[in-house]
Amino acid sequence: MGEVGIIIAAAIAAAIVKSGIRVDREYERGVIFHLGRFQQIKGPGLYFIVPILDQKVQVDIRTKTVDIAPQEAVTADSVTIKINAVLYYRIIDPMKAISKVENYQMAVYQASMTTLRNIVGQHNLDDMLQSRDKINAKVQEIVDEITEPWGVAIERVELKDVEIPISMQRAMAKEAEAAREKRARLIKAEAEQEASLLLSEAAQQMMQNPAALELRRLQMLTEIGAENNTTTLVMIPSDLISLAKEWSIAAHNNNLAVSANPSPPAPQIATTAALVEPQLTAGTNPDRQLNLPAPAHFPAQTANSLGEKLDQI
């Protein structure tokens, strides 16, 4: 019986020792309570607790995520949106996470939801769409202050989706289209302005150098011929065009002078009888001179019309 008792006692002692042995991984910590009182935090690795007298609560200190379900919120400019987010947190004080709050995971979730709704109500819709980083940082700061007494640190908050009403989407699309059209018109106007300046400079240079103008004309004709080989081109010398322009200017000045100083009425055109009779009379009387009408002159309007046609060519 003595040997059997020793074996039984050894087995009981081994069972007690085995039940008190604990092994925690690198990301685990053990909160030890001795007779209901917090004693210490152990881990990671191998350690021993007194069975029955000590109680261990294991805590995972890895970073965890909380998916905030889509919820409706009203922005500062009275637009109802549906928003969701994701929150990253980790336990920095296992004792507080166990002793200060009953369920730290649910507490973090509720705090993040409430804070997100409050922050949305403080910002306009444009801020929600364009300044997400600022809103993320603000939510993280506020939730971190709430969870700090629980031994929980908020590492990051990210807004996922911001759903706006369909009517608001259409209005924003029209606004964006109008803004793009405005930018396109501004770009086109700037391009036309630059092109006009360049053309003006080129025209001045060509006017100062007639050879350059002639080369440009030849280049233009070459380009036209390359595009359409069936086109018939008529070359008009530039000297003729210049002469026609001078003629047109002179005729215009003549018109102005005539309108300023009206001339007497033009002589009437002689009839056939008036022309024949003096000739017959002159034949009978050599001392009598012929009274022929003065030679006709081209009117100024005819010169102007010719100059305009040459300008068009």
C-alpha cells in the first residue's frame, strides 16, 4: 500500500503541476488574477500559475480590425449620405482591457460608429468627398481618446464608401461637366491668343522680308498639291498683286477727292448725226475744224472694282 500511495500522490502532483503550466505565444499575454485580485501580466513563453488559486485571462495584443457597417448620417449642409469605414486597433494594456470594460471589442465598435456620425455632421459633403484624410485623422483622434482608459490604441481609421442620393449625383455630374467645359474653353482661348500673337509676329517678319513671303507662298502651294493632286493652281506674281493694291488705294483716294470737290457734269455723248455732220462740213470747208467729243475716261468705280477682284485673287 505504501508504494501505491506514493504513486497516487506523485500522479496527483504531476496533474497539479501540469494544470498550472501555461505557454503563451509571442502575440499573447496572460492576465493573472490571484484569489480574484489582479496580480500580474505574464507571457510570452512558459510560466506557471497555482491551480485553483490563480486564474488566467488570455489577451491577444495583435492589431485587430473593426468593420463599421454602413449607416446614414446628415452632413453640415443637410445632405443625407450613407457611409462606412474600417478601424484598426490593438491592446496596449491587457489589464485595463480586461478590468476597465466588459467587452472592449464591442466598446470600440460603438465608439467608432458614434464618433463617425458626429464628424460627418460637422463637415460639408465636399469635405467628405475631397478631405477624407482629415476626417480619418479626426475620427482616429477622438476614438483614441475614448478608448485610451481601456488600454486600447487606435492605429488608423479609413473611410471606405460614401454613398450620396441619386439626385445629388446628377447635380454633381452636371457641375463637373460645366467645370470641364469651362476649362476647355479657357484652354482654347489661350491657344488662339498665342497663335494670333505668333501669326502677327510672322506677318511682320514676312512684310520686312519679301523673299520670306514668297517662300511661304511656294510652301503653301506645295502642301495644297500634296493633299489633292487634281487641284489646278494659278500662280499670280506678287508684284502684280502689289501693283493692283496700289491701284485700288489710288482709286479710293481719287473717289474721296471727287466726293469732296464735285466736278461739273460729264459731256453728253454725241449722236451719230452730230458726228457725221461735222465731218461732212469739214470736207466741204477745209478751214473749219472738226468738233469731236472728248475721249471717255474710266470711272473711279471701275478701278475700284478691278482692285477688289485682284485683292480677292
